[in-house]
Amino acid sequence: QWHEARNQVYAERRKLIWSIFDELGFTYDRDQVGLFVWAKAPESVSDVEGFLDEVLSGAHVFITPGFIFGSNGRRFARCSLCTQNAQLEQALERVIRWKKARR
């Protein structure tokens, strides 16, 4: 039962992270496993690190740039499922507000 409950918590968090990445235009594989969601930056983002810095300064949401994990991660970002749902919900709201303000 404990494992089933944990899996449900992580499934909810995964959906919130997918929503954040959807807002940013990143793509990801919904069949990923583990405690992280990896997502690829859209082609319109030439500098992934710079874009994620803009998200951090504008939305106050830190998303880990993939380059720090090696050259294969350069076009990617990573979010952890270890963050509480409430914080992920707040991050999603901040990203949405930031996107609207950029228009």
C-alpha cells in the first residue's frame, strides 16, 4: 500500500511537471521512469541555459539545465519529482504569469 501511495504522489507531481514543460514549449516522453522528468527545448530556443535563466529571473522558478549532466543534455532540462505538489502548482502559476507578461 505504501508503494502504491508513493506512486500516486509521483504520478500527480509528474503531471504538474508536464504542465510546466508544456507551458514552456518543451517536449518529453511520458513513459519516462525515475524521480526526474527530462524535456527537450523547442527549436525556437537557441540558448537553453539562457532561456532557463530567464525563467528563473522572471518566474522565480528554477529548472535544471541538462548541460550540467554532460554534452548529451545540452538541449534538455530536468525537473525533480521530489518537490511538493503545492510548490509545483505555484511554479506552474508563476510560469503562466511570466509567459503572459512576456507577450
